[in-house]
Amino acid sequence: MESPIHCSIDLDATGKQVGRLELPRSNNTSGWSHLFIPIVSIAGDGGPTALVIGGVHGDEPEGQVAALRLARETEPAELSGRLIVVPCASPEASRAYTRLWPSGANLNRSFPGDPEGSPDEQLADFVTRELIPRADVVVDMHSGGRSGLCPPWSEMHLVDDAEQRGRMIDAMLAWGTDHHFVYIDIAGGGLLVGEAERQGKVVVSTELGGGGHVTAATHRIAQSGLANVLRHVGVLRGAVVEPGTSPIIGRATHVDNYLLAPESGLWETFVDVGDNVAAGDPVGQIHFIERPDRVPAVVRALTDGVVFVVRAIATTEQGDNVVVVARPTTVEELR
């Protein structure tokens, strides 16, 4: 079935175009309505195409700002390929500063999508069938949002194909962050990056800090790292900046790396990002505000490693991730 989404620009034309994706919807104030999602295409000389997406989750502004600046400030003469930029894929969630859409949909669990499905599935289907196939490289920028504290990093899955994996490792390292992260999906499938990987693309994602605040340093690494990755893959002209120090690479590819709250309550962390822990070490505890006489429920590390994520929100529900402990690894091991 043809997508119900209308794209106002020609994605294969030359030059710079600024337009929108129009997603049909109906709401309480208009029976006939479209949700507008901005899209920018910038084509230079022949070369690879990069798809850059921010704001899949609304409470992650770092990637949205980096994508907005990239789209606004880049001209065709600066490219040896093509850029397709979706600065904010979830504009209503961004305006509300929420992770999910107002409907409760999580766009990053909606892929590959369905042209006859819910609005998030329709958008995912358009990205799956119209945008990802045009790209050689897919950059999907995330952060810890309001719920997770983490250092800025670029990240990847360990895909099975050795050549694809190697190209993804090199692109991940080109971001130039002090930390990198290799992860698994513990909250279900349907990720944008998973679909791009399935289509054989070089995929780079990020977690650019978090905790509900953004520093100037985070904005700088979001923007400089994105530009360097685009130079590395041959889309943006210019010399690639090589990392000045050896980064810390964390591997969290086992469910035991992701510590979950055993009960609902008020989270107190014992650890900070970057701390070393051993299996059995207490990393925090859950307090019960209705029961001041009750002993808190202690959460303990299940593996040795380095703390890469700490929950930023004290109010916690049973099953929420409170800490991620990653095992330090090397580029050679990942390859």
C-alpha cells in the first residue's frame, strides 16, 4: 500500500530544499488535519547519502538542536554527497518535553511500521520505505532524556555482518566522544536503528547526556561529533578529526548489565557515572514514603564493570532501569 504521508519536497532533486512530511490525523479541534514534520534535503556532488534524524523522543533536545543547525547551516557546496535531515521526528512530544507522543506511542518501538496503522506506525513505515533505502548511513541521535544520567557517547549494536559491524565501529569512534557504548534492546524491538541495520546501513546512534538538562559542552560534542561522522563517511567535505585520547568503551550486551527497580518507591543512588563496581556491590536503594518504618530495598550490581547510566528521577516504578553497569571492552574485541 502507498504511504498516506505526503512529502512536500523531491527527495532525489539537487540543491537545498526545506519542506515537510504531512501525516494525516484527526483531533478534537479539527476533523481534517495534518501533523507537519520538517524535512530538509541538501545535495552536493555525487557521493553517499546520510539520513540524520533527531527527536524520535521528545525529551531529548540535544540531537534536535544539532540536526537543526546542520540543516540550516549546511549548503550543497559543502557536500560530496547528500544529506536528508529530519530535525525532530516527534514534534508534539518535543513541544511537551515528553518521551512519548501524546497518544502514548513510542515512535522508537514502531518500526518497520504500517501504512494502515496508527500515526506513529505510518511515520515509521515512511521512514522504513522512503528514507532509509535512500541512505548509505543512518544517524539517529538520542540522549538520556529526563530519566537517565549518562556521559555523552556514541553507540551501536553488535550486528552479525562483520563488514557492516566494522564500518559501524569506525563511524561510532569518529564521533569523538570520551565514551562509547555497545548495547542490547531490553525494552523490546521496533527500533529505528534496528530497521536500518536490517537494511544493511552503516548506523550510528548516540546518548548525548541526559537528566533533563543540557550543557554547552554537550551541545558542542553533539554538533562537532555529528559533523565529524559525516566527514568520515564522505558526505561532508573536510578533514576528519582523529580522537585525541583513548575512549572508554562500555559493553552492556547481557540483561544483567541493566539493573531494574524491584519495587516502586523513591530511588537513592549510591554510585555516580564512571564508578567501578563489583558484582554484589550495593548501587542504590528504594525508599517507601508511605512506610517510614520499612527498610529500603537495596539494588546490587549483578556484574563487574563501570557505571554508565544512573537513573535521574527519584520517583521510580517497579521495573524501571536504575543503573547500567557496562564491561570495559576494546575495539579489537568488538571487531
